[in-house]
Amino acid sequence: MATNLAIDEELLSLALKAGGFKTKKETVNTALKEFVQRRRQGEIAELFGTIDYDSAYDYKKLRTRK
């Protein structure tokens, strides 16, 4: 999908150099992937302390040796 964007050229240049990328496209795509990953990690971190665990659950009991 072709998209025209007005991107800060100085910021793009810095990102290109920092990431060692060869193209602007590669730089922008990688930046977008990292942005999405960080947002998802934040959503997962918000779950800490909100999930109730069964204290009677015995994971060792489910192990089997063959």
C-alpha cells in the first residue's frame, strides 16, 4: 500500500543512522514494528497482579517421565 507521509527528515536521518539501515522504507517499517511491540508489552505488563492463581494447582504432579 503506497502512502505519502510528511516525516521529519532530521528524525528519519537519525533513525536511519542509529539503526544502520540502508533505506528509508526499512527504517520506517522497523520503527513501526518496534512501536507495536512496545505497546503490546505495556498491555501485558498491566496484567501483573490482576490474575488470580489456584494455590492448590500442582504443576509437578502433571509431569511424567518416559
